[in-house]
Amino acid sequence: MFQTLIWCQHCEQKVHTCRKPINCGDHHVEIHQSEELNLDCLLTWHHISEGLTDYKFYRVWENNSETLLYKGKESTLKKPSVTEADEGKYRCELDTVMSGPSTIISYHVTVLPPKIRHEKHKEKLEDTEGSPFDVNSESPTESTATSAHLEPITSLQRSQAQSMLQGRLFGLLICFLILLVAALLLRLIYWRRSRQKQCSQRSLANTASKTSSVKTTKSATSKGVENTSSKTSRTTTSK
């Protein structure tokens, strides 16, 4: 491993070799089934070192044979949804530009049974129903069966609640659409009635104006006739 350091005697910055053991210890990892396994090989001094290349993760088998799982710049090996087959020994190496790795970390992975989500609920039931030595308390087999059935029942209740909520939301949406359509229809009816009323008022006004003009014409005609008759009578008298 190399690091850039300043030698205080000459105040010159140079790359110096840091002599250290390459074996950085063993790590024991416990993980439950169906969880994600993360093996982190990053150490604090990796970022300030020089001459480092790639991380390598190996699966070490019982006969001491090895299988390369990953090689690259990522310092973490991830295995989603582990099973019992993933239990065993792993090893991480960080290579250098020189011959040999700068870091070796071993991992001993133990895969535990899957977690029971209702362990706390089970403990409460045991506390309320009595100690395990109580005659009236449930047997371990019955309590295990009860805790095993709790998860599907809870998931069923959640699905039913979600379906009920979706149904209510859908009903509210339909009611809102119906009210909106009814409001638009009422608005359209009101607009048509007001339009018809305006048209009728205009027609009545036009009829009244026409009637008044006809009356004016008739009165003017009658006055003209009267004037003509009076002129004729005057002419006859003068003769």
C-alpha cells in the first residue's frame, strides 16, 4: 500500500510505502432468510491510498476451493433474498498495482430462519395468557400455529380495507360527476329560458313598434283625406 506523505525533514511530498499486515480480520455476519446480504470491504484508509486497483469477492467452499463472485470498483457485495445455500465463508481482496493484495477480509455468514413479523404480538399474548408452565396456557405448538396464521389474516384484512377504500373513493367520484352533470344541465336550461324570454320580449317590442307605425300611417292618411275633402268643398263653394 502506498500513501502520499510529506517528509518533515526536507518538506518534500513523496509517495511512501506503508507497511502493514494485509489480513484485516474475520467478520461474523448473521442474516435472516429472504433478506439482502451486504458484505462491505471498504476501510477508512482506502480513499487516501494510492496504487489500489479492484475489489474481489470470493466464495470459499468447504474443500478450500474458491469461486470469484465479483471484480470491480464497488467495495460492497450484495446478494438479495439470501437462502440457506448462501451460508458459508466469503473473502474480499483489494488488489494493488504491485504483486499481491493490500487488504484481505474474511466473512463467516450464518443464515437464520426468516423473521416472524408478529413476534411482539406473540409475546403480548404469552404475557396475558400466563406463563409457559401454566396449565391453562396454550402449548408451544398452538402458539406457533397461531403466530403462523396471523400474517395471512392481517394481509387479508389489509386487502379488504384497501378494496373498501377504493370502492368508497370510486363512489364519491361517481357522485361528484353526477352533480357536475346536473349543474351543467340546470345551467343550460336556465340559459335557454333566459334566451327565449329575451327573444319573446324583442318580438313583443317589434310588434308594438310595428303597430304604432301602422297607426301613425293611418292617422296621417285620414288627415290627408280630410284635407283633400275640405279643399274640394272649398273649390265647389267658390264656383
